[in-house]
Amino acid sequence: MGLLDDAKDKASGLQDQVGDDKLQQGVEQGGDFVDDKTGGKYADKVDQGQDAARERLGGDEDADAAQ
């Protein structure tokens, strides 16, 4: 099993334990943290990562647009 497969399995288990809403919050807070620490220098990449994470979690990809 590769590193990414292991991470995927752990994320799936976490999703079952804490629920989608908490994971969605974590994705948003993580992106905000990175934006804060980098002064927004990589905001477009962070947003892409957040969108990809939301898609994998089955959430709303346009959550940033609603804020």
C-alpha cells in the first residue's frame, strides 16, 4: 500500500468518526491558516486544494464564493 492509499484510508476513517461538517470546517480553517501565514501569496492554489478536498468529501465546492 502506498503513502497516498494509506492517507486516503485514514481520511475515510476520520470522515466516519467526526462527520462531514467538521471536515468541511477543517478544510476551510486549514486554507485560511495557510493564506494567513503566506500573506495570501498562494491563495489561488489554496483555493484549488480546498475545492478538491470538498469535492472528495462530497461537499459544496463553491463555499468560498458564499462568504
